[in-house]
Amino acid sequence: MAINFDDYVRVKNGTLRHIVGRYDGIDYKFPPGKSRDVPVAVAAHVFGFGRDEKYKESVFARLGWATNSEQMDAAREELAKITFDPVPPVPGSDEYETEDETVIEDTVPSRNNGSATSAPSALSVGDAGGRETAPPRNSQRKTLEDDDQI
């Protein structure tokens, strides 16, 4: 299964705060000064990425940055320190191009007939089409650390 890089965004926490946001039953940690690639839906929910100003006010409250209108300007300044960039293609993926603009094809021999096939993506998770699923009830909460792979 191929990953659509448009479904992910690279979030860099330029603040001095350790930020934890929860989306779809999963905690996402954003350590100060670090970048991590997350689904666009996570960035939209946790930071208001791509959302209007009114929605971002709920983000400020959820993150504990602003509990009243006097704190909104400081919260906006803090949010401006969070950057969002496209996720570059992974070497070996169909979308990855080298400097001479040739596509690198990562192949492995097939066990079925000995012919080469594309290698499975290391980023695919679970059986939900590469998307993390919420943990079942009565299970321990899944927390993604900055060195975990999604």
C-alpha cells in the first residue's frame, strides 16, 4: 500500500514547551525544537492547522495557552512558533526523485514467482490502511514518542 504524502504534515515545535495533543484516542507528543510527521487531521485538531481563527481559540484553551480573552495574543504568538511543512517523500517510494530526477524503485524478490515487486512501506501501520486505530476499551493508552514511527 502506497502512502499519500499529502495526508501528512511535518510539525516542528519551535516553542520551549513540551506539547501533548490527543486525537482519535492517541496521544501525540511534540518535544521542544523537534519535528514529527503526523496526519493532517492530527495537526488540524491539535494546532488548528488549516482551520479558521475561531477554531484556533478552542485549540488555545485545549492546550492551556489561553483561558480568557486577555491571553489570546500571547497564545497566537506561541502558535506562530509551530511550523508546518510538507513531508518529503521517503527514498524508495514511487514519489522519491534523485537529483537527476530519476525515480528510485525499491524492489525485493517475490516469494511467489521470483519476480521483483515493490517493497512494502515501513510506514504502514495496523490493518486500517496505514492509519493508527483507537485502542480497544480497557487497554492501556497508546502514546507515540518522538522516535516512534507512525
